[in-house]
Amino acid sequence: MTFPIRSLCLCLMSLLLTGNLLAQRGDGSLYSSYGIGLINNDNVGHAARLGGTGVAVQSPYFLNLVNPASSIGIFGGYNFMVDADVKYQMMNIATTDENVDVNRTNLSHVAFWLKISNKSALNFGITPISSVDNSFMETTYFVGSDDPYSKLTKNYGDISKVYINYAYALHPRLSLGIRPYYAFGVINNNNSYAIEGNGDGSIDDFQLNIKNSYSGAGVDVGLQYVAYQNKDKKLLMGLVYQAPAYMVETISEEIQLSGSDTLLFESTGDKEKIDFYQTFKAGLSYQNKSWIFAADYTYKLFPDSWEDYIPAHQVNLGIEYVPISSGYRYPQKLSYAAGAYYDTGNYQFQNQAVDRWGLTAGIGIPIQGFTRLNLSYQFEKQGSTSLLSRETTHGIVLNINLADIWFQKVGYK
């Protein structure tokens, strides 16, 4: 392995160990104020260019994180791979009262893949489960006081998972993948109360900070089956089940006067088990040397204890074209991808589901050896001003895919 690639791998490993991938600031989607926030849907890596598809996709040169069984389909003269996303997003949030633009950049996922044998592969990494990032202001009153207070609320944080994924070929046409993971995260709810006008001085300006800490474990299981194969043409089917994670939540609160470090109140609750959602996915794809056509269906089911959450249906479509993957001319080795998706929405506002839809497009650029850079554009719309807000997002994703040969000695005669 060359020195630059080894150095980049070490940098990504250090970020992986810190677990600090997402950077929320309290100025993102208003719909992330629901529960644990916006759910990630595994739309990272290769899937980000293909409209989020991947349940039945077996890419020979990209790591697919949608289906735990898919990593067995990677082949070539290498046995080690690193995959990471750097994402830039520009979001426009429009309400009936204002129009706000938000810009952000973050490292959204890191994954490492290792080929163990001709029938098995192992990969591990970290990826987000959900993210919270919003802020809003309202006027409120306290019992015993006639003075109105302006309340500024900032919610931010995320829940991520560190996983180990093992894939095994049960049969030349059937592969199984199991992905156990440890989930962790913190979601902060910071509230600043300031008296409006002169007031009677009965209650000073103060801050109420609530921290929700999460930890737990879960497992994702996937299957991929080659239903038809004729030379380089094949039809694949896939299934994925993401079981409800065993999660515990700890809530801590503190109240302090504004501009002072003195705490007026502090408490830390006991750990309590919380219910978690589950996901069912099914997919179909047709692939040959140059083309991938993929379609996925996802059903998300939420526990009854999650208020304002409803079962959601999602459809994803994706297509990729590689002129000649093993060609010698540079344009022949470029890959082109596009996709689209529609989600009926997993939460409701005023008894109306908040749906979302999006389009994706991308290009894969070979750099050196098996290393590729993939640049993709994402467009998404969610909600409307008649609900809470209309949110339009433009995103640019730089996917770094490094592949090389590890753990082999060079012999000389």
C-alpha cells in the first residue's frame, strides 16, 4: 500500500474512533424536532448516487452498505477497501413567516472492507442512525407571572452506530449478511428564556438544558439471491430486516441563570429502556458488465409509544452505467449514475403525513489503481409551508473509495 493511501486510512480510523462524524448546530430541518430526528435510511456510499438503492445490488468495485449480504459480491485483485463520504449541503427552509438558508459540511460515514476468503468478507465502520438539528422561537408564560417570555429552543445531536458486518456465500447464488452494531448518541435540548419588556422581576432570565443520552445494540440481517444468470447478465433479488434495537435512554436536566455559572437545579435520571423502530426492505436489480438497474421498497414501522410517528413506505430507483470498466482509455472507465426516491413520510403534522422526494446523479472517477473518487449531486424536497415548513436541499457528496492489497508478501527469486 502506498504511503498516501496508508496515511488517509489512519486519518479515517482516527475519525472513526472518535465517533464525531456529524456536526449539528441547531439550525437545520424543523422536522428533526420529532423524536430522535431525521432517520438516515443508509443513504451513504454507493447508494447515495443510485437514489438510495442497494438491497439487490452487487457492485464489483464499490462497497454497498444497504444490504449486509452484498459485500460478498466485490471482486478484483484487491482484498482491502476504505469507503468514506464528505457531504456539503445547502438547505432552504421556508415557512409562512420567513425564509432561511443553511450551509454545512460533514463527514457522514466511514467503512473498511476486508476479504477473508472466496466465500466470505468482513467490513466495519460507523454510520448515522438519525440526526437532530433545529431551532425556533416562541412566546410563553409562567404560572404566577403576567410577563411574557421569549423562548429560544435549540435542538442538536445525533445517534450513530458502530458495526461489524460479516457476509458469507451459502451457495454460488445465495449470500447471507449479519451486521450487529452498538448504537450511541446524545441529543441536546437547550432553552433560553428572556423576559420581554421591563417585567416585574419575579423571574429572571434563565436557561433550561436537557440532555438525552442513548446507548444500545441491534442487528441488521440481509439476503441476496441471483435468480437468473447468463454469462455477464444476472437478475438479483434481495431482502433486509433491521430489527428493533435494544436501546436505553438517560435524561439529565439543569437550570441556571443567564450569564451565570451557578446552577439552580440539576438532576440525572435513571436509565430507561425505550422502544425502537424496525425496517423491512426488498429489492430487485438487473446487472451486466456496463449497466445496473435497481429498484427498492422499504417499509418502516414505529412503536405506538412514538407520538406523531406513522408507518412509512419508500420507493427507490437507481441506474448506473460504466462504458468499459477494464478499459485503458480514461473516459471508458468513468461511471455514471442517477436515481430517484419517494417517501410517504414517517411523521405527521396536524394529522397530515410529511412526505419527501429526491433526485440523485453522480460520476465515478478512477484515480490510481483501484482507487476511485465519486462525486454526486442530491436534490430533496420535504414538507410544505401549509404544514411546518417547506425544505429544499441541494447536496454535493464526495465519496472516497480506496482499494488495495494488504497482508501479502512480495516474493523474489
